Amino acid sequence: MFSFELQKTDATTQARAGMLRTVHGEVATPTFMPVGTVGSVKGIEIRQLEETGTRIILGNTYHLTLRPGEDVVWHFGGLRGFTGWQGPTLTDSGGFQLFSLAKMTKITENGAVFRSHIDGRLLDLTPEKAVEIQEALGSTIAMVLDHVVGLPNPEKVVRDAMERTIRWAKRCRDAHRLENQVQFAIVQGGLDRAMRVECAGRLVELDFPGYAVGGLSVGEAPELMYETLDYTVPELPARKPRYLMGVGTPTDLLEGVARGIDMFDCVMPTRNGRNAMAFTDFGKVRLRNAKYQYDDRPLEDGCPCPACRRSRGYLRHLFIAKEMLGPILLSIHNITYYQRLMTRAREAILAGNYAEFVRQRKIDFTRENDG
RNA sequence: GGUGGAGUUCCCGAGUGGCCAAAGGGGGCAGACUGUAAAUCUGCUAGCAAUGCUUUCCGUGGUUCGAAUCCACGUUCCACCA
């Protein structure tokens, strides 16, 4: 029904290669999960998404309950029936919206009260409600409702959020009924070692089938995030999948894998792709830049994606002309890049040379380089 | 040929005596984006030895302490009338 096979652990890093087996299909790890917040990975058809190497995608509880409503999704047989995506899905609980939509949210011990960003109506999101919605959505993996706070924040704020996250995780677990769905818990605790270790330990006691590290990439420097993973991930069960939520850049993914993370999700490849930024092995490419006007090279040599069958000059033109094909092609390219990165990472782990693999690709994604 | 209207910085367009190197768009250039309120957002866009200076608002001349703004002539475009 649901299992995680740990196939290989790297000798010099914490990197792991594994196989996630779910009722909706298998996923080789480490893996990247593109974000399809409202039931669509923006701009990308399922066939194309499959061709990027994607095996599991995300949906969002908060966004889908507002529109179209989980009853509608349920009517169509859950996310898979509704969207046509037949593989595994993971739904976020709405916890991230406590952070990203904080201005419209009031948090109490019972749950979160949202002011809908669409029509202003009030929405009660309790842990039980988050479970119920996700059960109606029929996702393969559901996340517990957690309390995400930005960084930096006073220690008391971080601790309160962490404690609440644990209490809510328990309530989510107790409320969960759906047999064909597993629930992952989420470790919070900011950048505080003791808090992270404590949170992980208390959640592990509750025996969830998988664990996520949340509350990162919310304002802190990447090095602090890596450091947090250094002492948080070892607290999680080795034989269960580990998911780093909302992360990140290609470098973040490689660093996360090196610290024992198996699953990632991030809007970056799709959002940045829509905004004319491409990820490549030689760094970022801002295709709107004038220097690409007459560039007849493909975006990236050796990339099998449809964007790379065109010239950079043409891709630039699509963005300048505001043609929808530009965002579509670049989203596909970026997801393809992320998936290839994970595939290559997995191969390196299986081959026993992950550390070397990472060393060879110290890409500075803050700089531009046109290859 | 006559009458009326109009010519503003790359483009469109506001401005009708000083607070104007000149609103606002567009275009151009650059940057940002990490469990998606994002096909979005931000900055720059006359020049320079630059807390100031120089050259601009069709052209030339004039009025004025001061003109994109007022006057005269010229010029181009538009509308209508012949």
C-alpha cells in the first residue's frame, strides 16, 4: 500500500537512493515534486509533465477548498479523476498559507481562520478540517496542518508555532481515516537546534509513515538552512521518507540530498520559468536579456526538453512578444532540469560517488553565465 | 485658396508664465522570485567632471526678472469650406 525502500545510503554523505511505493505508483528518490497548487502545474499538460520525468505532483488544501471546493473534486473522483494526473499526488495542508497569507489569517489553538483572498469570506481551517479536505481531494500523501512562521522571529514565536504544530499533528493523525492515503508529519522549530531535535523526536513518537522538514527557506540564509538540516534530519527514522518542504534552488536540492532528504517541492522552476528565467547546468539564464536576441544556440546542450529544440533568440522573442508559449516552454525546461538533476543525483548515489557529483557541479545560481 | 485645430523627451500623451529634465502609459534596459494571492513585482530610461551644471518641449525672433506655456513670422500635419 505504502512503503519506502531504502536502496542505498552514500558512504561519505547522508544522501540516499530509495523507492517510494504508493497505491498510485512508484517514485524513485530523491525526487522533485512540481507544484500544482490549484490542480494544475501551471501551463503544463500532463503528457508534457510526464516527459519531464515527473512522478508525483502537489496540490494545495487551502486553494482547492476555496476553488473549486473539495466536494467538487470529490465528485470527479478526487484529484486524480479531476485533473487526469494518474500518478501519486501530495497535498499541502494549508500550513504554508498561515505564513504566506499571514495578513489575512488569525491563528488560535483550534485552528486558523482565513479571510479568503478570493472573495473575502471567512474560512475555518482546523487540523481536522485540513484532514477532511485532503481526504476528499484523495491525495496519495496528505500533510498535517502545521504552523509556519517566517524567519527571523523571536524564539517564543518559533517555539509556540512548534508546540502548536505538534499538537495539531496529533489531532490530524487522530482524525485521519482514509485508507488509501498516508499522512506525513512536519518538523518545525526555526533555526534552533534544540527545538528542531525536540520537535522531530516528539513527532517520531507519533509514528507517521513519513516526515517533512518545514519552516525553512522563509527568509534565512541558505547556509543556515543547510545547518538546520544537518542536525534535524538525523533525528528522523532512516527507513521512512523525508521531505524538505518548499525547497528550493538546484543547489538547495543537492545540499538537501547530501543531508538525507528524499523529496522536494518548490514553485521556483515553474514560477521563474514563467518569468523568463531558465535553470541550466551553467547557472541561470534570464532569457529576456538583450544579449540573447541573436543567440542561435539552444538553451542547454544535451537537454531533451522541447524548449531546447529552439534557439535562445526564439525563446527570448516569445517572452518579449508575451506569447504564452514562452512561459510554457521554460516551465517545462526548468522542471526537466530539476528532474534530470535528481535522476543524476540518484545515479551518483547508487554509483557511490555522490560527494564527487556535487563537487563537480558547484553552480553559482546567483550569477549569470551564458554557457 | 479660406477658416479652425494641432506640432512635448524613443513612441503615445499630460502640462497653458516660476514648484518642469517635464505627469501617466507604452517601448527599451536591468533585477527579483524557494510547501504559488505571482504569465507577477521592483528599479532605471536627455547629458555630464552629477548635493550642482549643461542641452531639451517644430523653427526663428520677441515680451518678461523668468517661457514647453504669452506674441509675431515661418513651417509641417489634421479637419472642414471652396
